[in-house]
Amino acid sequence: MRTQYILVAILLVGVALGPTACGPKPLLSGVSFNKDIITPNADGDEDVALVTFSLSRSADISIYFEDAAGERFYFRKDVYHGPSVEKPYTVYFAGVVDGYVLPDEVFEGFAVEKRVLQDGVYTWTLAATDRQGHTARASGTLTIADADTSLPELRGFSVFPPVITPNRDSISDRATIVVDLKKDVEELTVYLLGEEDDTRYFVQESEKATKFSKAGYHEFDYDAGVDLGAEPPPDGTYTVIMEARDAVGQWAKATGEIIIQNGGVPRAYILNAEVEWSGGIEGGGPSVSIPLGGTLYFTLTVENDSTVPIRTSGPPPGTVYDSDQNYATLGEHQQPGVFRVGIHCETSPIDHPWRWAVGGPDDLEEVTVGGDTYTYLPAGERAVVSGGIRFVDMVDARNPQYCYASLIHEDVQISLVNYRVDAVSVFIEAP
Ligand SMILES: [Ca+2]
Ligand SMILES: [Ca+2]
């Protein structure tokens, strides 16, 4: 306790003596602009001025410009600096200050964050305020000429739809972000910013007519990363931020909002890669022999091993196909984003002609989106799927033949682990 009092006392004495210890040395010294005119137009000629100053102790630094009417434009505002110990501070000024709006000027849907000064003569001021509130200033004159004042306007910025469910079921998985950019820029970026932390999720631009960073119509397709198998940002509300920076250093910024719901990468498996085929011969390997006109039955379990529901479509488990039928002849066409169990045999004329939903009515839940109803196996759930193929024809040249099961994510992929699982040799007995 006593030690602490002594320490505090020493600190107080130190602060009190501080200025005296530094002697008469001024807070701010050696302030200069190395040019009295600049032409900020990114032509590489007289575009920037070098500002130099020294600080004898730490202070907040502001650098601003005032036009003939006394309006003030900030280049730096209250930026903390420690004392310049060995050499002075230097900073380049390219004519760009905090965004401002001219009389009668209206920007719709975007803001100008950084903007070049209009041509004219300005009084610059560099002000330093130390911890005790003492302020020292230096000022001079700078002329701005031939400034490239055209702005990288972000007109018509929009994000659509406002809610996405990035989970590869092909239902509202993606958003489109568009803008009409009014000037060639050095950089055009779009990212999402969450409410919880400052993680930025960057959005890639689609390949469209307008070259990247050129003036014109730009479109960004946002899939939350799931197309590449990455986990999307956590469900929640995000600010969509577009920023354009031109060669002069001007910044424009547009913001929108997007809500991510039910996001995640779907992963489903045929449990243990096991299929139970009817009529398997004990000890003789997985083979079956069925008379022409007889039915090959299978049973397997599908596991949704992900945090998102997986979408599926009919026909339901229990359906028995004739071998010359397929899912399309039953009116159960392929749909992008749908998971189905498929059976394929070596003599099948099309890929996995016989397909089934990954669960029955008791296993699945229905979700209605925009008036359409879709069916899902919930996250973490399992369902038993069975079905049959009645062999109404046979190919003599391939008898017996191998058949196998796959779990198909239609128009997306069949992951290797789910492809051609647990083959069975099927012999069809001719009459
Ligand atoms: Ca220039
Ligand atoms: Ca979706």
C-alpha cells in the first residue's frame, strides 16, 4: 500500500516537472510544406506535397485547410503522435481531405469519404495539442490547381435479394450486388461487415461486360463462399459495403444490408457406406440372383452430418421402378440442389436412372418459400431409405452385372465418399 502511494507521488512529481525538464523547447517546430502549389490529378507531376514537423512531446495532430470563405477541410484530425525523437515526422499530402459536399450537390445512395480540394488558394494549418491541452499551431499557404475533381460515384448501388440462405439447395442461395460506377478507379471492393466483430467477408466480382475497375455497370455475385465448399459467415445481419478509390485518392462508399439465414455447407452420407441388398448370399460375397421379372431391393441409411437441412425430392422410399423406367418417366425430374439416393447398374442407359428421396414423410420437413414448398432432411438427422428395381429386361452380354448406390447432390456433385457405394453382383435368371 505504502509503496503504491510513493509510486503515485513520484509520477505526479514527474508530470509536474515534465515541461520544465524539457526546457524551453516548443511543442511544435520545423513545420513546412515543401511546395506552395500542387496539381492533384495523378499525372505524376506536382501531385503531392511533403509535410514535415517535429514534436517535442506527444500530442494530437490536426492538419486542415481553409478556403477564402473560411470553410475548413480536414486532412488529419486529432491523430495521436508520440514525440519525434530522432527525426521529424513527414507525411504526404495529395490534395485529398475528408469528404465534403458542395452547395447544391446531392449524392444519392453513396457518400464521399475522401475528396480532393477544389482549385483555389488555401491557408493550411498544422495544430498540435498536448496532454495538458496546450495547443501550438503553424500555418502557410497552398494553392491547388488542375485538380481532378470528378468523383468515383457509386450510382444505383443495390443488394438483392435482402435475405439469402447460402446452403447449396438452390433456393435463394445467392445475392447480386450491382452498381453504376461513374469513373475509372484504382480499386473497387465489396465486403460484408457483421454486427459482432470487424471481420470483413469479401465479395468477388462476376465477369461481366465492364472490365474490373473501369467506369460502367458492375455486378457482384455473392454465394457466401459455399460454392467452393467454405463455411459462409455466421447467420445474422450484415452491412454490405462497397468502396471505390480513384487514382487521385478520392473514396466513395455505398452501404446496404443483407441477412444470412440457414447458411452452411451441406454434408450427407450413406451411413457406414453400407447397402443391404435383398437376397445376398451369405459368405458368398455380395451377390444376388433374381429371376427375370423379379425385384432387386435395397435398404440404406442417409445421414445428414451438417448444420443445415438438406433438400430432397421424390419419389418416396418404397417406390419400385421397372428397370426400363427412370426418375424422369415418373415425373420426378432432377432439380439443382436436391439430394437423392440413386442406383446405377452397368447396363443402365443413363446415369443413376433410379432415384429416391432421402427419407419418408416422417423423416422430412416441409418449408415454404415464396409460395413453393420444398422438402428437407433436418440437420443432424438420419433416415432409412429403401426401394426396388423390377428387372423386366436383361442384357445377355452383361450378366451378371454390378449395381451400386450413390448419394447424389443434383447439379452440384456426388462426393467421392458417396459414389458407387457397396457394389452388388446381380445375376438375372433367364426363364
Ligand atoms: Ca499533377
Ligand atoms: Ca438456400
